Amino acid sequence: MHKKKKLFLTLALVLVVPVFVMSQISFWSTPAQAGDIYDARIAAEKAAAQAILDAAKKVADEKLAAEQKAAEEERQAEIDKAKDAKDDLESKLKKEKAALSKLEKQQTQIGQSVSTTQKTINTTKSVIVETDKTLTKKEQEIINLSNQIVLQQELLKNLIQQSYYLQSQPILNVVLNEGDFSQFFSGAQHLTSLDEKILGLVAEINSQKDQLAGDKAELSKKKEQHLDILAQKTVEKKELVADQLEVQGDIEDKNAIISKLKKQLVELQGDLSTLTGKSYNAKDIRGAVEDASRETGVPEGVLYGFLKMETNLGANTGQCTYSEVEKVSVANYKKYGSKYKASIALLYKRQDLFYSLVGDLGYGKDKKVSCTPSVKNYIGQGGAMGVPQFMSDVWNSYSAQITSATGHKTPDPWNLTDGVMGMAIKLKKAGATSSSESAIKKASTSYLGTFNANYYNGIVYWSKNYKLLFE
């Protein structure tokens, strides 16, 4: 306020004082002198006015320079802040990825332990089954032996009776009755042999019983041991499965954190690109192709070839809503039974991603995508988006790289710059960094998901003759 007052007073003095002086001089001057004085006064007034203008311009320039400097400093501060935030996010992302990798290794190890434990359980169960079979066999052998023993006992009984009969006759009676000592000695030898048979049979029976009893006891002991092992391994498996579920939960949490950090990083990259002036939009398809080719190294001709075959240079990006895609695709899949449940699940996953993307971009859910072909025996689904005809899950996987290249916070597949850049990035990954037919064949198979001769031949033709597109 004081500065303005001072400037006003200075202006007044510069204008008023010369006028007052000139008026006093002209009162005492001749007409000729008055003319000269008037001219001098006009010149003085012009000089004073110019001085004021120069002073005001200087003040304005200084003010503008100060404002510009302050704005630049503020912008630089925002850039530095964004870069610091980006570095912080990248550091967090790196740590989370390292933690995820560690968890995945842990999960793999647990999975291997579960597998090994299950094998041990299966082996132990098999051993127990075999042991049970052997025990059953031994029990049957014992039953058979018992039956044999009954027979042997009957034989033993007869032998004992024979022995008793022979031993109960006096020698004199035997000699007198027989009349021959040779027969007596023969009978005595028979008795000795009989005694030996009795003793041998008793020993054999006892030995067999002991052997079978020992075998059965040993098998029962082994079975108990294996049952203990089975119980222990079953508990171990339950604990490992519990650990596995816990680690799986941790992995899902880490993936959610990583996904969130990646999204924040993409948004921050977009902010940085805007602040640093790196965000841009191509004016037409030529500009988009030139930019994408320069950024990725994919030849312009190759890009034109794919663009021509996919969407006729972006002119035909789809004619169906996703609800129409869903209706036809699900009907097609259901004709082929439950084995296509995974395909239907993928369809709905892509649909959710699509609705989320169009919401972020400000489009409606009726944004058009490629239709599901109703060709007989066709198994597949529509839903390809925009210029490069990416499915929503594929687009999401490349969005961070597209943002880094174009500076757009939320890449748009229907935007020429983003769409062509996305296509070029995918083609580079597929090896299409040259115009050779072998490179195009490999890239076309990767891009389409299968080899199609017409598709491949069309790309080769337009990659060589793309200039005809603009004649």
C-alpha cells in the first residue's frame, strides 16, 4: 500500500510540477517564446509519461518474473515431491515383491513337504495293509498248524500207546512168547525209534508254535509302529496344510498390496509426465505409429500391418456391448459342458475389469467391443477393446508400460496414442523388431493366440505396402 502511494505522489510531481513551471514562464514570455516553451512543455510531459510507463513496465516485468520464478519453484517442488513419492513407492514395491518371492518359495517348500508326507502316508498305509494280509496269513497258518497238531496229537497218542504196551511186557514173557531173542531186540529197537519219533514230533510242534507266535508278535509290533507313523504323519500333514493355507493367505495379501502399489505408481507416473511435459497425444494414426515405433523399435510397416488387420487403422474397434458378448459366449460354452467353467469364469473376470476401466475413463458400460463370433463350433469369446483389440486383462498387464511411454495416467485403448503404443509394446515383447517374415509370423501367432494364414499374409502385405494406405 505504501509503495502505491509513493508511486502516485511521484507521478503527480512529475506531471504537475512541469506544467506549473511552464504556465508561469509562459505568462511573462512573447508569443514566439511561448511556442518554444509549449513545445518544451509537451516534450517534458511526454518524457515524464514515458518515464512513468517505463517504471510501471519495469515493476510489472519484475512482478511477472517473480511470479514465474515462484511458479517454477512451486512446479519443481511438486516434481521433486512426486519423484520422492515415486522412489518411495518403488522401494515399497521392491520390498513387497521380495517378501512375496520369499512367501512363494516357502509355499513351494511346504507343498513339497506335503507331497513327501502324503507319499509317506500312502507308503505306510500300504505297509499296514500288507502287514494285515501277512498277519491274516500267519493266523491261517496257526489255524492249519492247530489242525495239524490235533492230527499229530492223535498220532502221538497212538505212539505213546504203542510205547506203553511194549514197555509194560516183561522181557521173559516176550522171550518165551516169541521164542527168539532176535525178535526181542528188534522190538526194543522199534521202541527206541518210537520214543525218538515222539520226542521229535513234540519238539517240532513246539518249534512251529513258537515260530508262528514269534512271527505274529513281530508283525503286530511292526503294525503298531506303522500305525504310530501313520498317526504322526497325518498330524504333520494337517499342520503343513494349515501352514500352506496361512502362507497362501499371506501371498494373497501381498498380491493385493503389490497391485495397489502398482496402481499408485501408474497414477504417480502420469502426474509426473504431466508436470514434466512428457504427456502427449498423437494428432492422427501416422503420428501415433511414428511415436510408438520410435519408442519400441517395432518397424512402422509392421505396426501398420497389424493395425490394418486388427481394426482397419482404428476405424473398427467393435460393434457389441459386453452384455451382448456375455450372452453369446456363455451360450456357446454351455453347449460343451462343464469343462468350459474356467472359460466362463475368465469371461466374467474380463467383464469386471472392462467395467472398471470404462468407469475410470468416463465411458458408459455400453462402450463397444469386438463381438463373439456365432460361427458353428467356435469356442471363444469377444470383448477385445479399442485400437489394439486387447482383452481387458491383457490391457491391464501393459497399462503401466503404456503410461510410462505416453504419460497418460489411465491409458485408453480407444485412444490412438495409447492404443498403438500398447500394440507396439506387445509386439516388441513378441519379437517383432524387424520386418522379416519369420519375425512377423512369430509375432502374429503370439498376438492372435494361434496361427492364421490369412491374418499373417495380410500383415506381411501391408507391412511392405503401407504407403498405399494413404494414397
